[in-house]
Amino acid sequence: MKSLHHFLQDNKTYLNTNFEGVLHIMDSIQKASIIISKKVRKAGLLNITGEAGATNVQGESQKKLDIIANDIFIEALTTSGYCCGIASEENDDILIIDSKNGQYLVCMDPLDGSSNIDVNVSIGTIFSIYKKLDENTPVTVDDFLQKGNKQLAAGYVLYGSSTMMVFTSGNGVNGFTYDSDKNDFYLSNPNMNSPKNGTIYSLNQGNFIEFPIGVQNYIHYCQEKDKESNRPYSLRYIGSLVADFHRNLQKGGIFIYPPTAKTPNGKLRLLYECNPMAFIAEQSGGKAFTHNQRILDIKPTEIHQRVSLFIGSSEMVNKALDFVKEY
């Protein structure tokens, strides 16, 4: 079996011209993910479940593990020697790092689906890596406001029945499973490809009344009986983007987080969630759009910008957007 580090080392072209810097940052992300995985496995015994008593910049209650995971990643990336800036869902502002070789930026959601922590359901980490705009100038917010199509690499870590990292740097998608005996990630799912179609739709249907008419009509379409298209589809929703996307990536499906009356621009974060997952989706043959635009073409205007998301199997995303465009 080939470890993640050796896989990247043996396939230098996989990281294009940014080999050394991205490799060191990936080593740091791997290290942090292993620490978090071990803490997740013992969360109930370590008294790190439940509310932390604080809120993040979006006004959402933070879990204890949210803060712990954020601190672990920041420490690992700060000591990588190649990361000069971090934007995290859990921090109000960007974190600038004084790094000798630092030319790279990391955007991250340290613990996606944290509402699932207390009930022992799958959660994850989402990350992406960019190169700063000008290597001769200090890091600013503008360095983080790059379109998603400028990502050098992106991935997610799923803390489920096993801990798995799914990664791309623009040359396909590969999955690596954590081996606790060897304390390392090993290639387990090479060349992951999203099925063009599927029979799963994932969204919080409890908010149905708040959805735009086009999304409501697409849900009705998913529920209709039609033998030729294998409908009705199955509703599967875990409430963790990482877990829902990962299932649909392997089995074929669509994940939807549409705009609503309360969140007309959408709710998911462009930098920390949508851009990294869109990069992975497209590299695996899938698609990722807002209700009216390709995710990777959006020019961010702020680090905590929110958007809607339709992501997954290409034909299912196309069909959903056809319904949305009618209204």
C-alpha cells in the first residue's frame, strides 16, 4: 500500500509546479487530521462533546470540538514552514503567519457537521490550498478572495466508520484511508469517479416550505414513480456536507442546499465548503453550481460569503437546475 505522502512524492506532476510547498502543507493537514480522528474516537471519554459556550462570526454556537479542531489545524499549519495565511470558518478574520518559505494559503472548515458530534454521527474536515497573489508582498484579505478555479489542491477528511481523506490537485481524485496501526493514510480508492446519474437526493426536506418553487418541483420530480429513470429516488440526508457528498460521490446522487426565504443567498460558505467540494466534484466528473452559476467561477467578495449549492452527479445537477431556471 502507498501512503499519501509517498503517493504525492512519487507523482510530482500530480502537484504541478507547486510540489514542495503543497507536499509540506499536506503533511501538516494529514498530521492534524490524525490527531482529530483520535479525539473524535474518544470524544465521549474526554469530555469534549457539547457546547463550548461561544459563537462564531456567523452567530452559530460552537461545539467544543469545533474549537479544538480549529486550534489543532492552526498549530500544524503554522509550523509547516510553507503556509503564510489561514482563513477558517471559526475565525472572524484571516490569520497571517510569519513563514520563511510561506507562499501558500489554506481555507478550511475544521469540523463540518459539528451538530452531529454529540450523537456520534459522521463529521468531517474540508480544506483547500491556494498560492498568494504576489510572493513579494504581505498577505492581505485579497489573497483569499480568489476564484475557486485558482485552487492548487483541495480535499476533505471523513471521520466515519473509518477515517478517510479524499484529495485532488487538479489531476483526478484519490481516496486515502487512515491505518491506526501504522498511523498513516494509505491509498484505498484510486481514481474516484462520480457516476453521471444516481438515485439519491440529499437535502433538509424539513425546510421544504422555505424552498423556491423550482426546488420544490424538483423534489416532487424525485418522488414521482417512473420506472425508466429509476424513480422515485431515495432521500438520504446526514446533515454533514462531507458525509452526504462522500456517499453520493461513490453511489451517485445530488446534494442540495438551496436559497430560502431566510437565507436568500444560500447558507454554505463559499471559501470553506463550496469551493473545495466543487473542485473535487468536477475532478471526479461531477458538477457544482449555485442556483444560477458555476461555483468555481464566483469571485468572492468576503471571506465568510455564503452561497447556495447544487453538487453531485452531473446529470442530476443539470436536471435540478432545469427546474430552478423555470422560475
